[in-house]
Amino acid sequence: MKEKKRIEALRRQLPEEDEIQCPNCFQFFYDQYNLLCFASLGYCLLCANKKVKIGTIKDKYHVSN
């Protein structure tokens, strides 16, 4: 129960425009890692790992191997 109250308190502090909704899983995210992934790939981290090919991820993040 404490965790739910903490999450609700954090959501009240966060402006709504900083939340994004993944077009695949329809969950809302507001942390910096999911925002970065969404800006680069168009999905949250979980969906990007499932749906996007490794070559596309390397191209978007400019990884050289």
C-alpha cells in the first residue's frame, strides 16, 4: 500500500506533458530511460526489446561494433 501512495504522490508532482504512452502496450511512462527510448525508437524499453531489430537499435543510437 505504501508503494501505491508513493507512486501517486510522484505522479501528482509530475507534469502531464512529461508522460508518454507506448503505442504498443498502452502503458504510461515518465522516467528518463523510457523517454529516451521512445524518442529514438517510438516504443518503451520493453516493447523496443521485443519488437525492434538489433540493427535498427544500433543505427538509432549510433553504436559501432
